[in-house]
Amino acid sequence: MSTPLLSIKGLTKTYPGVVANDDVSFDIGTNEVHALLGENGAGKSTLVKMIYGLVKPDSGTMTWNGQLFAPPEPKAARASGVAMVFQHFSLFDALSVAENVALGMENPPAMRDLARRIRRVSETYGLPLDPNRTVGDLSAGERQRVEIIRCLLQDPKLLIMDEPTSVLTPQEVEILFQTLNKLKAEGTSILYISHKLEEIRALCDHATILRLGKNVGECVPADTSARDMAELMVGDTLQTPTRTTEKAGAVVLDVSGLTLEPTNDYGTTLKNIHFTVRAGEILGIGGVAGNGQDELLSALSGESLTWPDSIKVNGQDVANLGPNARRGMGILAAPEERLGHAAAPDLSLTENALLTGAIREGLTNNGFVNWSKTTEFADTIIKEFDVRTPGNHVAARALSGGNLQKFVIGREVLQRPEVLVVNQPTWGVDAAAAASIRQALLDLAAGGAAIVVISQDLDELMEISDRFGALNEGRLSDLRPAAGLSIDEIGLMMGGAHGMEVAHVGDEEKEGASA
Amino acid sequence: MIALEKRPTPSRALSLSTPLIAVIITMIMGGLLFSVLGKNPIEAIRTIFWDPVFGEFAFYYRPQLLVKAAPLVLIAIGLSLGFKAGIWNIGAEGQYIMGAICGAAVGLAFYPTESRLIFPLMIIAGALGGWAWGMIPALLKVRFGTNEILVSLMLVYVADQLLASMSLGLLRNPEGMGFPGSRNFSDFPAGSSWINEAAGLHWGMAFAFIAVIFSYILLNRHILGFNIRLTGEAPRAARFAGVNPTRLILFCLGTSGALAGLAGFFEVTGPSGQINIDFASGYGFTAIIVAFLGRLHPVGILLAALLMALTYVGGDLAQGNLGLPSAAIQVFQGMLLFFLLALDLLTNYRVVLKSKGAA
């Protein structure tokens, strides 16, 4: 092979107390899709931050097309042709899509031209997006499109993507892969970070696996099984969740004719949703982000009240009860947004344990908080769910996403729910933690709880749910047994390819040439 | 290059020490200001901060400090509840006036009856007056979504007009020979808030202490206090935790109104003595500074109110002894809040020195 596009040699970065990267070396070739695999804390983000110029390595060198490459800041990295789609979006809620894109550019063109360019790129690469919409009203999936388009506008030579497919339907993933393959054919290399091993096997030419900051192996994903890659990543044999559910008790949760107007202008209206969940059953609800998942959770948690008799638990109407009254009846929920919804960022873990635990754990007495009992409850969550934190006094925002997610899920699971509704239980969580969260949900079902798992991770839903349905524009598809569903069938239940088009990069070039 | 870096957890040490640092910087900058005005800065600072507490006439000024601090504590405690929840009552001055008018009116209605029952009745009327004035922005906010900052602030001016009307009309002293102002409560023992006027003690101080203790318990031990903090920190998480925002708005604005009303009531029946046109002296606004200077923490508010009282008493002293303009004292108080808010940044961010290029 000729000179690699980017060659990394012996990169080391130490933070006080942690070696984030220890002598990491690998090459990314031209026209290559290179996967970077590793658990949370394996050093993937530090590594890509060094490539993107956000962090300066302690030692080691990078060469870009044979030249020494040491970007002092992201601007320099972008000038060389590195673009990055972050896992955590760096967007301003109050600004429009086009304004957000303009903020990331060195010399933004006039807003109208920019809007036109955004439209063109979004059509070309099959990522539909209206440049005039306010980012605050976009779903997670749409926000990610903004980030991707922002990068594509820079004509990057190396595109770094951090977990890009978590919010797409299978058909959309396939189209994105076609887009990425087209990009690759055009000469763009891609550094692809993901936990989804099957995806990596389908897309990537090479994979580098990091564990505890070290490069522990490279492989050609197409020739390596997902299990082998996972075990390299974890450094141990992987526990796949096991289920011991005795099937189907009585109907616990009965939703019929649930209709709900959204609370914000761009939310999704829930339209006439019917389903039942039995004791010991897990209902998986899939769908592309922004199709009513948040609204469904808030209707079930009691944050939004609905018409009488639309939600019944054990035969009793709860539609007009608030969150705490429902908690009293054993209906618990864990929302998708960890910081700011499921947990308060600046409050300690103990205080966050009180947030939903007050009622069922009996943490208050005539309104007075029993802090020692609350601390105990927080410590139990931390211990049982292996939340890595210096202690229960730490602010929620100081925890990594995965650890906070374990805390949030653990907090609800440990309250012995009769009905548990979770939205995106393993979003941004590493493989081992995700497996333990799923196992906890399965154990809970085995214990007789009725569980609704709303997720955009189809592998997850197929792994743990008994029945499956998909939300599409606020409507719920018919429910089908999860066993034996094919990916195509699921995709159709989710509404197919959602108005996405296959990338037509070639046409675009012709059009550009004739213009 | 100097850069700011977000701290993973807010620094507790700095959160406690920034008020102190702000006071020191204010002293330095204030000293500069005074020297520009042609006064000896050290003498001016000493007159403001030292003389009232430890000077020759401290026996006179020390009770004065408590008299000034009591209404500030009462109002600021009430405000801090709302501020913690992100509910901004800027109109405590109006609630203070209304509490004074209502409490005084009930007392004057009984004049000259002497009964132990009159004073408790007046206290209730004072609290209700402030509460009702606070409920106006609260109800408008929950019913029509109006902005409580504007409504509460505008109502200060309405209350001011009512005060003038009362002093000239309904509550005017019938034996006052046409001068504006009500009867003086020093002539009406049953309606006076003084416990011991010579020692400078009145019931407002007792209520201020009780308010500090209750607020401390509420915020640290009670689920309602937790809900208040939660709503301020993360409104969506608060709704998820089952907090009813409507009830919280009514509670916070009502409580801060009632406490401001009490402050006004104790002031009018004690240190001020009568309902008069110039009764409103800005405590309701200064209490906003006190609330923030005290970190919205009950004990902090107590200390901040004493400090603010010191700048009042010391400022008066400096005006009298050194001829400092009263505006200079107000600038001084304003600086205090300014530096405090600026330094606040340091509790959530740390300053890091970075060599250029290593971004």
C-alpha cells in the first residue's frame, strides 16, 4: 500500500492518575474505513481528540500524507482536512440549523447560500434536514444529521464518526453506509467509532481495538467474528444476557386509545396508541428518534396527563395521576435524557437518588427527608449497578454517560417496579455496562414486572423483548413476537426509509460539472 | 493565555470564600473611589467598617446594625426560596410597603384600645398584605404566563402610590394638624413592635431569626426545599420528580411576599414609627443583594444582612463625619454585588494558564 493518509506512532497521553493512551500506533490508509473499537474509558475519545487537535499528545508522532502532523487546535486540523462528528452534539438549541452550521465554519457564506448548500448536501447524502428549523426542536437523530452535514460541507479527507448509527432505522443505516462508501470511493477516509460490531463488520476495512489505553489488536472485521472482537475489547469472555422468563402472566399495563398533543411546537402527537403488557413480559418499542418516544414516556410516567381510561394498570385508571401517584402504584420510568431530565446535573448522587426514590423507598417522613436512608439507597444503587464514582456526594454531571445511565436505571430497578418504562436504556453505554443493564431488565421481568423498553438500538430490542412494535409519526405499529422478525420486516414497521434517498454522489458531480 | 475550564463539581471552598474575597476587593476599589473624591481612603473604610462595631460610640451603633439587618434578613430569606427555584420576585419593596400598610391599618383601627390580642392580629394582617401583593404576579404567571420579574417590579410603583395616598388620606393622623403621615406607633404601646427600644430590640429581629432557622430546615431537611432546589437546577427533572410548578410558584411568591410584608410591618411599627410618604427606603431592593451575597443560604443571608447593615450605618457615619456623598455609599454597595457575581464564575470554573498553542 502507498503512504497512509494518517499514521500514528507511539501516541501517549497521561492525565493525572490515568494513562489515557499508552504508546498507540496504527495507520489509516487513503480510501479506508477504519474502525476504532473499545469500551468506555479505553481511550478512544482522547485518541481522536489528539487527531482533531483538541488535546496535545505527551509523546509520539502523527504523520499526515507523510508530513509531520501536530495540529495545535481544531482549526488547524480542519484546515488539513480532518472533520469530526461528535457523540455529544455541540449545537446551540436556540439557533437554527443553518446558523449552527455557520458557527462551525471559518468563513460562513450568506445565510441563504448556506441554506441552499445544506439542502443540496443533505439530499446528496440522504440526510433530510430543513436548514431553517430551530435545533432545540430537533430529535437526537436530526441533531446528528446537523453534525454530519456540518462536516461534509468541509469536504474532509478524514471523517471521524463517533457512534453515528444509534439513531437510524436499519434502512437508514444501510443508506448511510452507502453514503460512507461513496465518500470512501471519492477518496475520503473514515475513522469509525462504534460499539455495534456487526456494523463494523459490514462497513469497515480495518479495525484497531483499544483496551485501557493500549492498542490490543488489529483485525480485518469481515474475517473476524463479532464475539472475538467483543472479547478483545473487553479482555474477557463476554456475558450475553440470559433470560429465564416464565411466559406471560396477567395483563398489567393496558394502554388504549392514547392520544396526546406534544408540549412543544415541533413535538410529535401520539395518535390512538393501543397496547398491553403482561407481567413478566418485555415490550420493545423501536422507531427513529423523534417519532413520539419522548411523548410516550411522558404519558406513561405521568409527566403528561391523558384522557381518562387511556392508561390502566392492573385494571385501575391512572391516566389522570401525576408521576408521584404513579410511583406509589409501582409505575416507574427512566427517561432518555440523563442530564436534566432523569437526573439533575449539579445535584449529588444522593440527592438524585431522592429524586425518584422518595415515595417507594420511604425516604421522607411527613415531608422531612431521611438523609441517612437516602444515602444508603444511593450507595446501594452504586454498589449493585457498579457505578464508578468516588462517592455518593459527587455531582451527577461529573459521571461519565455510561455510569450515570447505570445509576439512573439502577435507581428505578431497585425500587421493585411493577411497570417499568425505559427510553434508550443503553445509549452511549459501553458493551459490558449495556449487557449488565439489559440483564437487570430481564431479571426484573423474570420477577414478574411488566417492562416497556423504548430504544433505537434494534439489536438490543431483539435481544431482550418478547414482543416488538415501532413508533412512526406518533402511531404504534401492530405488535409482533420479537422472535423470528427479520430486519426488513422491522424496518417496514418503522416506516421504511423515512423519505431518505440513496446517496447519489455521482449525479451531484455531474450536476456540479454542468453548472 | 488565560482560559476558563469548567470544574467537574462546583468548588465548595470557593463558594464559601467568594463573598469574603468580594468584600475585600470592594474595600480596595471603594478606597480608590474615596481617594478620588479627595477623602483619606483608610479613614473612610475604617469609619464604615470598624467604627460602628468597635469604635468609641459602638454601644449606640451596634443595636442600629440589628435594626437595619432584621428587615433585610426577613426579605432576603423569602427571596432566596424563589431565587433557588428560578422564580424572580424583584418586587419585595412593594410587598414590604403593603405589609406595612395592612398591619398598621389594623392596628390603627383599634387605637387607642390596649389589648394583648391587637399585636398578633396586626402581624397576621401585615403578613397577609405582603402575601396578597406577592400573589398578584404569582397568579398572573400561572394563569397567563406573564413574567413575574416585570409584574412584581411594576407593582412596587403601585404600592408606592398607595402608600402616598394612605399617608395623605385614609391613615392620616386625625390629630396631625394636616401633616401627612399616620399616628406614631410610639404613642400606641399595644401596636408597637419594640421589645426594648433603648436596647434597640424589636420583634422583627426575633422573626428574622425564626425565618433563618425555618428556611434552613426547609431547604436541607424537607422535600419541599429539595423540590425548590431541583426546580432551579433542572426544571424538567423536577417535573419528572413530580413537582407541580404551579404550586411551587404560588408557594415561593406567596412566602417571599409574606416575609417582606412582615419586614415592612415590623419596620413601620418600630424603627420608622408611622406610615408616611417616605416610608419605603429600598430594603426590598437591597435584600436582593443580600440574598445573593449570602449565597441564597439562610446563614449566609444572616451574615450578609449584617454586613449590608454595616455599610448603611457606617455609610451614615461617613456621611456625617467625613462628608462622603450618599451616592458614594450606594456605589459601594453596588460594587459589592458586582464583584460577588463576577467572582461567582470561579465556583464553577477554574482559571488555567496555558502556554500558547497547546489548546
